[in-house]
Amino acid sequence: YNQAQKFGVEMVIPDEAKLLDDAGDGARYRLAIGDGESVRSRAVVIASGARYRRLDIANLAQFEGTSVHYWASPIEARLCQSQEVALVGAGNSAGQAAVYLASQVRKVTLLARRDSLDATMSRYLVERIKAQPNIEVLTQTEVAALEGHDGNLERLRWRNRITGEETERAIQHLFLFIGADPNTDWLANCNVALDAKGFVRTGPDTTPGHGLMETSRSGVFA
């Protein structure tokens, strides 16, 4: 951010891109943004990132930012040091987070909807998790409810998807590693090729003659 400012980049914050179409004048493209405004340019770089997937729990937002986390850095680790935490996910990012948190907290309970971690996590991480005495893996399990006050999680309830049995535990921090979806909904009608998951396609395999970072539209990069 600071480096971009040093080079004279004009920042428009907060705002959102809504549509990319032909400018019809000296500029190649017109990017429609909020409040009916637009920006004209000869080239466009799409770097709209992704949004973390969220649990379908009615009061989830109440605890986000304080007790529900989408990343496991030293900052989050300090918040829950020596406590028991829960982590939802079965991919490599979930495995890496579980191993890291296990070195900082009293216990990690890993909840996975699948019947095994083997199909979605590397063998190395599966073995690391098995070797950690303070990581408990519960498969075929999903979060059922969150309870707390003033934005602070106090209790977590999960459910076995096979038996329906529910377990309640005094847990104050929940980590969610269930993937992310690209922020490309606004490109649906912009003639920019997306893959089946919504990520922007680039390179000559998408359009012959285009560069590695160029999308299906000339002068639009991602």
C-alpha cells in the first residue's frame, strides 16, 4: 500500500468494481465503480482476492474478529495461549494451522466433515497431526452452535453427522479453514473467462497469443 502510494497510485477506498466494458473512446476500458462513477484506462489488473468461506451458523458474525478466526498467526496464538481451541477443516492449510497451534495452546480439537483426512490432506501433515498428543481429530463432525456474550465465544457445540450426538465444550476460540471463494462475481458479464470455481483464467491456454498473466481480454491481467 505504502509503496503504491509512493509511485503516485490513486486509491479509492472504500469502493467496489461493478462492471468492466469497452470505453468507446481513447481509453480501451471503462470500469464502473460505486455511486455511478467510472474509471477509464488502457489496461486493467484484476486483483480482487478471495473471501473466506463461512459456517452456516446464524450468530457467526457476532464472534468474528474476536473469537472466530480465519488465520492462525502468532497474533491469534497469543490470544488463546494455553487454552483449548477448535479448528474446522480438512485440507493442508487446516493441517498446518493445527500443527502450529498445537505448539502454542493446551489442546486443538480438529473437526472434519469427511470420514478421514487422508483424501484432502498430505500424508506428511496427517502423520504430524497423529504424532501431536494435544490434537484430537473428530471426523464426520460439524459445528452445531456457538454460545457467548458481547462478541466473546464461551461455548461451542458440535454434532456427529452419523449418530446425531452433540457435544458441548467450553471453547473461546474457533478457527475456520474451510476454503475461500474468488471475488469475481462482478466479472460474470464482462467477457473475462473464469474457470469452474470462478477464478480468472489467464495465459495462452485461455487465449492463444496472450501472455501468462493476460486474461481472455487483451490488456486485462490477473
